[in-house]
Amino acid sequence: MLNKKNRFIILFIMLTTIVGSIYFYTRRKHQQYQDPEKIISEVRTYFMNVIGSYILHEPITYKNTSDATLVFQGGITTQNNGSLTSYDFFVDANSGEIINIIECE
């Protein structure tokens, strides 16, 4: 039979385990990145006559004016009036928001 002290210790360990599990589950869920394939599909809709596109599946650090953000980097090639134009883009890895689109020369 368990005495009151042992019950308290077992209850404390169980509660600590439950609270810790919930904390790590929510933290991991919050840190998941957007799906790069969905992002590239959305970015392709902003351009017409897309010839090719790519996206890096590993996030990189993009330094904006004052803060650094984890982003996916990708590129789009379009055909306009017989000439090819390439663009690089940066998309926030957490929210999926387009941060910058740059026309390459």
C-alpha cells in the first residue's frame, strides 16, 4: 500500500511529465515550417508564362533592415516577348509570406 508521501511523489512526477509533454508538443508544432511545394505553387501564380521554377527546401537566414528571418529562397524564369527573365524570391518559412522578389540581370 502506498503511503501519503509516495502518492504525492508519484502524482508530482505524473503532472510534471504531462505538463512537459504538452509544452514540447506545442513548441514543436509552432516551429514547423510551411510546405515549400505549396509556396512555389503560390508564387508561380504571380507570374505569367512561367518556363521554370525552383525552391530550396532548407531555410536560410535573410537579413532585412533590422531583423533576421528564416526564409525559403527560390527562383522563377518567365518568357516575355521572346526573352527570358529570371526572378529570385524570398518567402518567410514560418508564415509563407513573400518578403522580396528581385529581378535578376
